[in-house]
Amino acid sequence: MPKKPKKSELLDKARDMGLPVSRIQPLELSPGALKTYIDSKIDFIEGKVFKKPTDIALSSSEGQNLELFDMNQLERSTPLNPAPKQNIMVERNLIEVPIAKYAKQIVTNWVKFKKNNIETSVGTPHGALNGFDERLLWGVIAYRFQEYHHNGQSYYISRFTSYEAMKELKLAKTGFFRQKINDSSKKLGSLIINYKNFRFIENGEKKYVELDEQYPMFKYQGTAHVKDELREKSYHIFIWNDMFAYNFVNQYVKYLSKQRFVEIKDDLTRRLWMYLSCKLGAQKIYNENITSLLERVGINEVRTNKPMATKILKNKLSYLTEHKDFENYRIKNDVLTIFPTRKHPELRDRILNWLYRDTFNKWVQTPREIMRTKLDTLIKNYGSNKIQEVFLATAEYHAAPHPTHFLRAVKELENTVDPVTTQITHSEIQKLKKKAGL
């Protein structure tokens, strides 16, 4: 008869696996229950199938035992203070520090950072995160953050199928990406955060806490079969740990354009865009020391030589300014200055509300969200003055306004006028009105 392992031996095994021992010990589990818990972790780390794939193991709020519940019995709540669906949410603490390695030649389990009063190490037992892992984390897992209820308790869960993840990230629907999503999900499920001075909001005040002793981002990651009206689907399940769920619920996050997040294919460029968009906010300009910036976005890991790292930074910034993510940038005396794109949402929204009035709905075939993006692009390319003049000439100030007049004029504008920011001339307006049939 095999010898039963001692509880101390099981805890040592859990520690070697990178499991949060400091949070397992207070549960006061029996050796048998502890072994079951550890074995379940081994199963999902090695990709094995559970005997009961609909069961999810959770630490109960009382912390006395492991509670099992069926995913099919969860009650979905409406999203708490949801961001519009065209936006993703990025946790503000993690946008401040590097969490992934972008240099393929670097093999390590940890991404470490130390600057001023912030000290972090982020990693997994399966290796440090890479650009694809980071893309899946913010573009799918955090995007699908949702509150669920079970037995009067709230759980914060993200769930999605591999097909849904490929669709969200606009990836080819192939077995290659399906396997890549599966591998990345297992790695992210074991993500560990050590963060000195982790910030959170309580009663409107910013407070700090130490996330140490390998604090996991997720309480659980695995797969579960969930029934819907048509069939049973296999879902990736992520149950968020308390501090990160708390910050999402209290909106200590940065909302970023999901469309732009997916459009930027280069991992390092996307990371730079996320960081600068968060730091810029509503400011007129943003300044940061080059050395600090290279460390925070991870460029210094790709090229440790500062002149080469700065050259990479300039290439990424040139791409972002060319695509109008930022108006311009300047590097002087080892300081980067970012100038935000001049946006005029009030003009865009005014045109949208006019185009999609009840009386015009049947005439405008383009979905509102696509038209919203198109107007943003037009205002960036031609300036708000030109678009406003076209709008006034074909809509608000015309005796018989109709959306087709404005849309035709915009099409002619794209075909005949170069993208410049000077005000459109009177003669140009007359030509556009004539071609629009006015």
C-alpha cells in the first residue's frame, strides 16, 4: 500500500509548482483535500482533461474549504460600469511597468522592473509572457471581464471559446492559432505578480498595498463545457483574483480603442501606444525621460545599447504619428515630448446624431460604429474645419437636407482634395455641392 504524503510534503510540492502557499495554508485543508487541489493544478498545467469539466474549484469566502460549482448554474450579472464595447480595459498598475519580453532570444521566467518607489516582477512557471500573451490578456480576457453570481456570492470571471478569441483579435481561424491560444491561456492562468506599492481606489482615495509572495492574477484557469440554446461549447475560464477584480470593478483602468489595439500588429509598437495613450490622457503634451520610457515599455530589453534602443523608439513613434495616433513627437535633451492628436468628438457626434435621425435611418446603410470610425479618420486626415464646412454646406444649412448629400460630398472630398489641415476654400465647397447634386 503506497505511503500517504504528509501535509508538509504537499505544501513543499505546491511551493515548487509556484502555487500561492501563503493563501493555501489558511484554508486548513486535510492532506487528502490538499492533494486533490494540487493534482487539479497539475492537470491544467499539463493540459489534461478533468473528470468533471463543468466543475470549477474555488476558495470560498470563508476560506475553510474548496467549493465546487457548475458553470452552467452561474447567473450572469450585467457588467459593472461597463466600457463601451469598442474599448478594451487595461489595469493601470500594469500599464506602468513591463510585463512581457519582446526579444525572442531572451529566455527567462520573469520580467523585472525597479524604478523610484515601484518594484515588480511578473512571470509564470512556464516562462515570461510574450507579445501574444499580452495581446490575449488585454484584448480578450480583460475585455470579457464579467460579474457572475452563485449562492449569493459574486465571482469575477472571463470566459471565451478559442473561436471567439480568434474573432476578437482578427486572427485566421486555423488550428495553429487555436493551439497558440490554448498554450497562451495556460501560461496566463499561472501568471504571478509581485508588486511593491500596488495602487487601488477606496472611497475616492488612492491607496497602496504590497502584492508579494507570488500573488496570482487569477484564482483559477481551466476549461469548462457550458451549454447554450444550441449545443455545448468548450470555454476557457479565468476567475480573477481579488485585487485585480477590485480595480476593474472600481474602474481603476484605462479605456483604449479595441479596434486600434487589434490593428497594431507589432507587439512593441502596441505596447508603446498603450503606455503613451494612458500617460497622455487629457493632457496637452506629455514629457518623459528617454531612459525611463525605454525601461517601462521594454525596448531596453530588445536593445541594451541606448542609441540603438532610441532608434527603435523613433521608428515606433514615426509609425504612430503617421497613423495619427499622436499629432507629433520631439526628442530633445534626452526627453521625449508627445503631442496628442487634435480630436473634435463634438463635431463627430453632431454629424452622427444627424445622420442617424429616425427619419434618415433607412437611408444610411453603414452601421453607426463603422461610420463613427470613418468620421474620426476624416477629421484626422482633413481637419475639423473642412469636415465642418462640408457638413454645414450639405446638411444643417441646406433647405432640404439629406444624408446622401453629405456622404456624396465626403466621397468627393476624399477623391479630389489632398489631406491637409488648412480650411477648405469657398470654391472647393461649391464644387463639392455641385457634385453632391445640390
